[in-house]
Amino acid sequence: MSKAIKIIPFMSYRMVATIFSALLVLGSITSLAVQGLNFGLDFTGGTQIEVYYDKPVPLEQVRETLDSNGYGGAVVVNFGSDRDVLVRLAQGFDDKAGADMVALLEQSAGVHVELKRIEFVGPQVGEELREQGGLALLLALAMVMIYVGIRFQFKFAVGAVAALGHDVIIALGVFSVLQLNFDLTVLAALLALIGYSLNDTIVVSDRIRENFRKIRKGDAEHVINVSLSEVLGRTLVTSATTLLVLIALFYWGGEMIHGFATSLLIGVTVGTYSSIYVAANILIRMNITREDLMPPEKTEADVDDRP
């Protein structure tokens, strides 16, 4: 005989959760409107330089040298080996940037530095990437709404898209408030976040639909509380294991994927919350009923049409 699950009254706090979510979303939108995002080289255009050192040099030393000589905000990472260094500069540096930087790095490190390649990303390319990235996010949300509407019911689709939009806006808001570097890895993380949050929301939605058909007594709030209590353990375990991996990437994954890990850390944390207090909350506010989820009854015409 299975052990009875303690029913947690999640929906008793839905008004507090609604106010909390509204404040977070409003704050994020305000920050995005006022100061926007700190777009990286992928979106703004700029210069990418690869150099080779005769001996390994600490990356922190390279960053300090560049920062103190007018190259503030440069991204410095190893590229292939500990002697190959890739430097990414913001837009505004001319064709002499490569030669000037090599001379500067040689003088600072005291070893020979070879310029291996220098590439330029024009602002037009960056603008196209920005537009296409935004369209990709909107298309993903639209496809999610269509899928959930077909798989479950329209009210579930509204709740799922509201939860996904909630997660993405807050993640963007954090990047805007803190002015963290927003590049293509962060955009990829936001798309991955949509998939992760959708999976969590579908598990919750499936249990809610099942319990609406199974539990004959109690209103919608009771059924949703039962459903959320039943999937809470699974949700917390999934989120916790995902966060462990992301924390490892955040601290030891290197600068190239630091933004990717940061955005997913924010998104997974907010996504776990939204699966409970946004998607389910929307269902109650849209007056979800048992009749919405019951399969249609066969009519006499359907019976007569059988061979």
C-alpha cells in the first residue's frame, strides 16, 4: 500500500506569488527599457585577435595588462593550448589593434608573442544576429503554445507560455540590472531554458489533468494542490541535480561559457518556481474545470455511423 502524500496548500499563497512575480517582471522590463542589455561582440561587432606565447602566461596577467592600457572589457581566454590566447575587443578598435596589442603583450610578459590571426565582426552582422535571436525566442514560445494546446487544452497552453515568458523576462532582467555580458552563448542558454521549463511544466500539467479526471471531490484549487504535492519531489530532485552541474560550469567552466552557466542558473531557479506558481496559478484564474479535461462523449450519431 503506497504511503499517503502530505498535501501542501500551494495555491493558498497564490496572491503573494502573483505580486512577487509581477514585481520581478515589471522590474526586469523597466531595466531592459532604461539601460538595456550589455551586448557582447557577437551582437555589437568588434575585433577578435589570437596570439601565441613562447611560454605559458597567466590569463589574469594578460587581462590586467590590457585593462591598464586602454583595452577595458576585453575577453581573454585560452584557445587550444595554454600558450594560445584569444582576445575579444569591443567595437571601435582599428586595423592596427593586432600589432599594437602584440607589442604591448610582449613588453609586459617579457617573452615573444606571435600574432596568429585577427578577425573583424561588422555591426551589420551583429544586428542581424540580434534580430534572428529575438525571432528564434518568439518562434519557440509560439510553437510551445501550439504543442501544449494540442497535447492538453488551451488553458494549459496559456499557463505554459506565461511561465516560459516569465522565466525568460526575469533572466534577461538580471542580465540588464547587473549589466552582464550578453552574447550568443547566453541566447543559446535562454533557448535551452525554454526546453527545460517546458518539460517541468508538462509534467505538472499531465498530473493535474490526470487528477482532474480521477479525483471526484474537491474544487480546482484542491486538485492542483494534490497534483503539485505529488510531483514536488521529482521537481526538486531534477532541479537540484541540474543546478549542481551548472554551479560546476559557473566556477570551473571557463570564461567562454560563464554567461551560459549564469543564465541557466537564474533560469532553472526561476523556472522551478514558475512551474508551481505561474502555470498552475493561470489555470485557476482561467477557471479550469473538470469538464474542460473530460474526453468528449459519443453521440447517437457517432454510434449509428459505426460499421
